Amino acid sequence: MATTVVLGGQWGDEGKGKLSDILCADAQFCCRAQGGNNAGHTIHANGVTYNVHILPSGLVNPTCINLIGSGCVVHVPSFFGELEALEKQGLNTKNRIFISDRAHVVFDLHQLVDGLEETELGKGLIGTTGKGIGPTYSTKATRSGIRITDLFDKNQNFDLRNLEEKLGRLAYGFKMRFGDLLKYDLEQELSKFKIYGEKLKPFVADQIPLLRSAKDLKSTILVEGANGVLLDIDHGTYPFCTSSNTGLGGTLTGLTLGWSTIKDVIGVVKAYTTRVGSGIFPTEQLNDIGDKLQSIGREYGVTTGRRRRCGWLDLVMVKYSAEVNDYTAINLTKLDVLDDFDEIQIATGYSLHGKILESFPANLHALANVEVVYKTMPGWKQATTDASTYDELPGNARKYIEFIEEYVGVRIRYIGTGPGRESMIRR
């Protein structure tokens, strides 16, 4: 048995879905450990583009079993909406997707509260996706949340009375906080779950015996990370982050796999840097360079459609993410976006009050005031999309890759040179 974990090495949107899709071809199980439908993965396979949010990318592989783990939060209507969209595109998902009975439920109530909390913050808003993820993790932490298992009674029948009691208590608490600003209809949401409750039953599983069986069969398991480590609730740019552990720690708490099963931890890193939402971004380029990266890279969020902020590759951040997650390899993505640049800059250090910082700082005031130290490298001014081997890449592109490897101390095993499956060089 071997488990491979694919994690985002920046602020998300690195292109994890493509590598996950490639690795899923040889996987018997594909799992999500954390997050919800605030994530967005785009997969290009067999001439078809699939967009998934809460669903694991392994559904594109017709023989792969998929699990949404206990560390995830699930908006049930969105779960079914995604399934229906994939089935309309010709994918048969029957008996191949399960949700841990310990995962928490995202209600429409949480999504309304998400919007109100952002309004409360005013100019200091986080820039969330509005999907209710933060409020759901908040109610989980205060032990007032509702898990998938709480939707059912001891005989595994939908339990409307229990849901009405628990959801009513949640709604009352939020109503006390927000008053008439909260426009929520409890009965309307309950009526939806009268339909979803029974419909959901075949998808619910106890992940412990399910994953035990995978381990007993020595199955190949892929864990598909969501978001990126700089959005981690503990190691990210708090509070401008998500509400779950997006790094390796989230894999160990959100799935019952155990550390000893993990063979590979692959960090996915874009060849430049992007960010969606609010928060400090040291290498952001608010100029023609940023516009060019955004245009060539088609940098719009899969989940929200928002324009992504763009800047040069930040190796201070990437090295920090490698230290947090202990990568065994890196997948460098979207190298082709840099094909037409005369010169390329890479951030190699942060200077504060004349001193080089040892690592990516936790203090946002410090981060906002750093002076970025850049190394300038020559561009290669030719297409990388046609290269099928590392040696076929332009010389300056190889120098760029090797400089990243040397700085971070982790081998770049995969190099993405386009959106399709075929545009991935393996070293």
C-alpha cells in the first residue's frame, strides 16, 4: 500500500487538480481530507473539461473509489449539483463516491452568516468565497455543529425531528447576534432536507472501516488537498486564510490513514504567484506584468470567477511551505505562462529594517512592510508546450527550474507546460 498526498504550496489555485487527475489513473482510492466546496479544481481529460469543488478529482477515473473525509464540510445541495453535472458529461459515479458520517454539514444558514460576517468586517473583510465554510468550522469548534450522521436516527432513517431541533438552535443563536439582518427561513431549509435526507443515505459511510479495507487490500491511495498551505488556519496568513488545516496536518486529522502509510507528499507550486481575496501579497505586480500573467494564465477563480491577483514566484513562501509540509517532491505548474517574458524575477528574501528574515513571518504588519529581494533571470522566449522531456525544454527554462530546486531543497519531479494531461513532464 502507498499513499500519495497532493498539497497546494501557495495560496491555492496552483493546478492541483491536473496532477491529481494524472495520479488517479493508478489509484484505487481518492480522498479529500478537509475544506468544502470553496475549493475548485479544473480537470482537462479526453477533450472534456470538468470543474469540481467538493468532489474528489478521482471521479474522472471510472475505477476509482472516492471519499469526502471527516475533516471536510459538505453543502448537500452543492454535492448533488456537482454529481448531476458530471453525470451529464458522461461520467458514471454510481457506488464510487462516499461521504464520511463524521463530516459536518454546511447549511444555507451558514452561507447567509458568511455574508453577514464579511459585511461586519467592512474594509477588513477576508474575501471569503461566501460558501459558508468559516461559519461551519466555527460551529464545529463550538460543538454546536451538525454532522452527516446527525441527519439520521439509529436505524439510519432521516431524522427530521433531530435536525429541526439542532438547526433551530443554531438559527436562534445567529438570530440573537444579527437580528433582522439575518433573513433565514428554517422551514424552507428543513423542507429541502426532507428530500435530501433519504437521497443522501447511499452516499454515507463510516470512513474507518472503509479506509481499513483499502489498507488491508494494499490499495494505492491518493489524498487530494484543497486550497494551499498559505491559507492554512494555523500556518497561513491568518486571518486572511480558510478555516481548516490545508497542509499535511489536515490529511492526518481528516482521514484515518496514519502517517506510516504516506509514501509521497507532493507540493504543487505555480511558476509564478496568484492570490484571490484580501490579504498581503509581497510579490504582487499591480502593473503590466501582473496584467500579462493574469491574461496569459487565464487567472480566474474556478469557484467564484473572481480575477486572481498575480505576481512573481515567491521562494520565501515556497520554502516555508516545504518546511511546513515536508515535501518529497514538487510539481511546478504553468511554466508556459512565462514563455514570452524577456526577464523573470524570483523573490529570494524578505528584508525588514535592513535585516533578512529567516522565514515567512507570522506577523502581518511585518509582512506588509518587508522589502522583497529579487533575483532576475533571463527569459527563454520560446514555447515550452511542445516539450515532452526535460531536456527538450529551453536552456533558460531549465535554469529557472534548477534554481528553484536549489533554493527550496526539494526536487521538482513534475513540470506542467499546458492545461491538458499530456502537458506534464516527469523527471
